[in-house]
Amino acid sequence: MRMAWNSGTPYVQLKRYTFWSYVFLAALPVILLATMLDQVEQPELPWFIAYGLVIAALGVVATRVGWNLTISTLEGDPVRWRELGLMGPLAVVAVVLAVPATPPNQEPGLYGAGLFALFATALVVLALSPGLRWYWSGLLILVGVAAVVAAWHVSATLLPDPPAFMDAAWQQAAIAAAIFMVGTAAAMRMSVWMVDRVHEQEQTSAIRADLAVAEERLRFSRDLHDIFGRTLTAVALKSDLAAELAAAGQTDTAAAEMREVHRLSEEALREVRAVVAGYREINLTTEIAGARAVLEAAGVRVRVLGEPASIPEAHSSALAWAVREGVTNVVRHASATTCTLDLRGGEGSPSVLTISNDGVRSPSAPGPTPMSGDDVRSPLVSPLTVAPGSGLAGLADRLRPLGGTVSTEAVGDTFELRIEIPGEVR
């Protein structure tokens, strides 16, 4: 199955990139060894192959250890001490094999011994740097530099005319090894730090989104209270009055009060249905302002195009509900970072609202998908949660008397909700 590199949240994508960075860097020594194979003569070939196998095994272990320490740092997973303990002996064996695998009378010769020792020590630094403090990383780099210099010196003593230790160019080897290992450690620590920051940002955005949704629920509950709270209070009072009248023998008056209770109950039922179905009038300008506040609270950058005042009054309420439903979907069902509300219309011309956002979690096939109240398919709405009068299905029902249509389109991680109402209301 082909991996989608850009799928998932930014945190997941960065984790995936970090893991494959480990894999590539750990495989790099083996790739370089393969290019040197034709330079090794038959007597040294077994040592060269043995070194290659040990460095390949060390690369696998270093990848697993480095990734384990990375996840432990990011998510608190336990450290695998067994693999950590295996890495040390493999590195020592690789450094020991560096000299016989690269005899100084052949290419790569003296340089190869230091290079092969650097392969082993750099893999250890690569694996351990994400889980070590900077001073421990510095000590580890010093040990690695010492191993490179030792391999260089031992290889130099095997030359037919071995130079004195101070005459050998070990200083350049030490400096080059130190620069390489410091760069490796800094790069991996920076990668882990960046992934950790993105993780914290996503957690903060999720908390903001939850708070925004909770605030919207509180607002809706206040609306319910304001709409029929007074009616239910009147029902309770009149029921008590009817009971007292009946107890006092005034049955005709009690019956009249109960008929009034019945009327009030039916009125309350209509109001509840109107709120749930979404037929209560709302203001488009207010809804756009509220949508901006909710999205910004969830960490989403908002851009509003067009003026609500240009929309005909007959279309305003329906588009206001479309804004509320579309923005709610963005907050609840996407990991959006940007959202654009584009409003177009005027007297005698179609009214069009387009809500587009990135961060779609469950992308669908590209292309527009028309919707109706009976058939809704959206990458942001699960088919199991769609019911008449709610979600995009309810929005389609609300637009049907106006001849309006709802369509969606998902391309990559971008989702677009489009609502269009013709100029002439049918």
C-alpha cells in the first residue's frame, strides 16, 4: 500500500519524517560501504564484509533505539533498555574491525580507518542524542572523537614507514569527526524539539476547539431557555391552578385552565421542534461574526470575503444556518489551520456561500458531491450520524423551499462546502 506522506495531522507527518530520517541516516554507512567494495582486495575482503554486517546491525539497532527515545521524549513510552545495551558492544566491535577492514597500504587506507570508526560512533550519537542532555551528548561526542583518533593512529602504525603520532594528521580527523557528530546530534535534537512543539500546539488547538464547541452548546442551551422557558413556567403554574380549582369543586374553570395548558404545551412543542429543526430566524451578520470568534478561538485563521448586507433578506436566514453548520463541522471534524468564508449575491442574482478549509481528516474522492435531505455524503460527516433535520441533511432540507443546493468537494486535505440559492425563489 502506497504511503500518503501528507496524510494525518502535522504532528503525525513530522513524526513520520523523523522516523524515515533515522532510517536513511542509519542506512547511509552501508550505502557508502557498497561503493567501496571494488577497492578492497581479496585478503581484506572477509574483514570488510564482517565490518559491513556489524555496521548494518548497528544501524538497525540505532534506528530502533533512536526512535524509541524519540517517542519516549514525546509521548512518555518506556525505554527499551535491552536494545540500548546491545548498541554499545556492536559499536565497539565495529570500531575494532575498522582497522583490518581498511589496511593502510590500500584505498581508502588511513582515511578509511578513521571514516569507518566515525560510521560506528556517529550511529551511536544519532541514536542517543534525542534522549540525552546536552552535556551527556558532549561527553559521548568526545568518546566518539577519541575512537576515531585511535583508529587513525593504529592504522598509521601499520604503515611501512609509520609516522610519529604528532606527525600524523590526526588533528584533522578529530576536528572533522567532532564537527560531523555535533551536527548529527544537533540536527536530531532539533527535529525532536520541532515535533514536540507541533505536538503541544495540536493539543492546545484541540483544547481550544473543545472549549469553542462547549461554548456553542451553552449558547444553544440559553437559546432553548429563552425560547420556551417562559412557556413551560406558565404550563406549571396553570396546572397547579387547575388542580386547586378542581379540588375546590370549580370543575368548569379547572377544565378551561387545562385547555389552556394543552394549548401552551402544543406551542412549546412547536417551539422545540423549530429550534431543533433550525427554522428559528437568525441573523447572517451575527452568525458570521460568531463564526469568526469560534474559529479564532480554535486556532484557525479566518478570512471573510463579501458583505452580508448584499444578500437578499429571503436568503439571509438560510445562509446564516449554513454558516453555523459549516463552521461547526470545521471545528468538530477537521484539524483546520485556515478557513475562508466567501459570500456572493445581490438582488435578482443567485446567493452563493462557500466555506473552504484545510486539515480534512478523512478525505473523500475528489469532485463535487451534491446533497439532498435524503442522501448526504461528506468527508466531515459520518453517515451513521446523519438524521433528517440535523447536520448537512437538515441544511439541505432547509434550503429546499428556496430551491437551494448544497454540494461538497474534497481535494487533498482541502474541503469545500458550497451553498447556492437561485435569484428567483421558487
